[in-house]
Amino acid sequence: MKATVHVMLKDGVLDPQGEAVRHALGTLGFAGVQSVRQGKVIELELAATDRAAAEAEVRAMCERLLANTVIEKYSVTIA
């Protein structure tokens, strides 16, 4: 099974990397970009065969390592 985890900063948390990208895009002539939020995508290949167990395991990974749940939110997709 393949799991995809999307991690983004929670609403209201400052995103200096996103702001730097927005500024750089404006410098390059893309003036219509009003805001940018930057995150990360993590892809995992899993040996699990049970979808529910795989999702529970990946959520545990997120809670313990892949996401800083104080300032980040995450979503998990199992395929």
C-alpha cells in the first residue's frame, strides 16, 4: 500500500517560507499572488494489507514524527 501525507501549517501560524516565495514571485513579475502557504508531502510504501490498520499506523507516525501537531495539520491518503 502507498500512503501520502500532506502536512501544512495551521491557520494563523506565520509562514516565513511561504511569504518569501510570495515575495520572490512578485519580483519575477507574478504580481497577482496574494499569499502562499508552504507545506510538505511525504509518500510512504507500506507492507500492510489492511487499509484501516495502515491508516492508523500512518496517523501514529504523523503524531510522533512526521508533523509537529502544535503548529501543523496533516491529512493521510491510503491507496
